[in-house]
Amino acid sequence: MSAQFPVARPRRLRRTPALRRLAAEHRLAPADLVLPMFVKEGVTEPQPVPSMPGVVQYTRDSLRKAAHEAAEAGVGGLILFGVPAVKDATGSAADDPAGIVQLALRDLASDLGDAVVVMTDLCLDEYTDHGHCGLLTPGGEIDNDATLERYASIAVAQADAGAAVVAPSGMMDGQVGAIRSALDAAGYRDVAILAYSAKYASAYYGPFRDAAECAPQFGDRSSHQQDPANAEEALREVLLDLDEGADMVMVKPAGPYLDIVRRVRDAVRVPVAAYQVSGEYAMIEAAAEKGWLDRERTIDESLIAIRRAGADIILTYWATEVARRLRDR
Ligand code: PBG
């Protein structure tokens, strides 16, 4: 073998942990992680979610404690989902000032102040008895424009209760514009919108439907969420949401849609979030429980992949655990 061969030796920078740390192109930071949290009305104990081991539906009190722990670990944000005791056709608990999310928001605003950004998922599916993301016509189809009025009202109720960021997830046309105008008209010019812009009709939301108790009673969400076959359409949705006033945009799910995360990151000049959804969580937890995957390594790799694809902000059910791990490293 000649003395010059091989000429290039990329392994030089992989030789020791210190070199690898120095040469790492991407890093996770606790501040970029957002923890999704479920808060359930009318229960006295946290309720485990069977398909998401380690995730619970919090009571108001246990939510406060877990939110505090997340903030202490340095997590950047929390996003709240409400599970109301009573559901009806219009999802009236969603904008009731005494609704579970509004009560929880007030608790967190007084407990946490500015330590962490408190956000809310803004949708109707957790609140309607039929489990759909909008109001229905008599024929059982989603009425887009009537739904926008509900979303506008929910946005104002969430802002009244102290949400710093609202995150519309219903994929109705015009939802960001409707919410922006309503917030502005109510004096909430500084409440920001994180738009679930490119949200796919995904099987990976399966476990979430247990957690939020919101499986559609008939049909599915393919008339409003995107077809997994499409990529250009995601960019169109993102650009429309920015025109309507979105401050940040989201791609969801994250892991199976890393190409979309990258394309959105390259196309826009606002923060890009990616949501590592319930099914991504459940798959890794289940395989780890069987001893088929190394749990921590797989979690870390799944997250750095989302970061590498271009996400600035990552929503993950592991946010507190990973933030602690990063801090202790
Ligand atoms: C709708 C909403 C969903 C998720 C977040 N917001 C469910 C859906 O659109 O069917 C899914 C999150 C997850 O799977 O972790 N409110």
C-alpha cells in the first residue's frame, strides 16, 4: 500500500468523543423542545394512556407539577390539549372561559410566568361529540367557513386565558387569517400563531386519539388533512399560512416527513417546527419494551434526525426527559 493511500481520512475527526463533539454539525437544546400535554376535566388522578406508555392525561394539579418540571429542565414550550368532560356537536367547551384548557392556562400563567412558552392546540376534535375537527353540515360534511368562526372564538378564549401562542391544527382553509383577525380585533396583537401548516392525514396519530379521546365517530380526516403522497401541496399550504399571518409553521408528523421539513426550512424565513407524533413515540417505546431497540439511543437519533432535516423547534412527548439528559451531559 502506498504511503499516500488513503489520501482523505475522515475518521480523524471521529476518533475521540471530544473530536466528535467538536465536529458535530447539529445539536439539540432543551429550549428548542416543546412538550405536548393533555389535561382532563373531572378526574382526580392522572390517567395513563395505554398506547403511549409514560404519557398521561393530567388533572389540573398534576399538570401544574409536570409543567413546572418541564420548565425546570429547560424545555422551551408546552402545548396544551384539553379533554373535556362533556362533548357536543359544536364543541362548546373549547371556548368556554371555564373550559378545562382555559382553567389550566390560567394556572400555568400564574405558576410559570415567563419561564416557558405556553401554547395551545386550537382545534375542535377533542371537544365535539362526533370527533371531527369542525362543525358538520346536516349531510355530515365539514362546514369550513362556519368552523372558522368557531376557531376565531376559541383563539380569543385561549388568549384571554393567557396563551402566548395558539396553534391551529384543524387544516381548514383560511384558518390562520380568521384567527389573526379575531385576535387583533380583541386586542391580542402580540399573541403569536404557530400554524400546523403541513399536516398529513396520518396513521401515526393513532395513539393520540386515545390520549385526546377524539377518534372520529365516522369517516376520517382525509377531506382536510394532506395526502401523504404530496409534497408541493405542503409548500403551498405553508406559503398560504404565512400570507395569512402565521408567525411559525409546522410539519406533522416529523420522522416520516423529513423531506418536507427540509423543503419547508429552505423555503421560508420563519421558525419551522416539526411534531414527533404519538405513533412515532409509541413505536419506539414498544420496540424498546420488547428489548428490540436501545430506547435512549433511538430517541436521541430520532430527534437529531428531525433537527438535521431543518426543524428549529421540535414537539416531542419526550421533551422533559431529553432536556434533562442534555442538561446532565
Ligand atoms: C388535532 C390534533 C391531532 C394531533 C395533534 N392535534 C390529531 C389529529 O389531527 O387527528 C395528533 C398528535 C399526535 O398524534 O401526537 N387536534
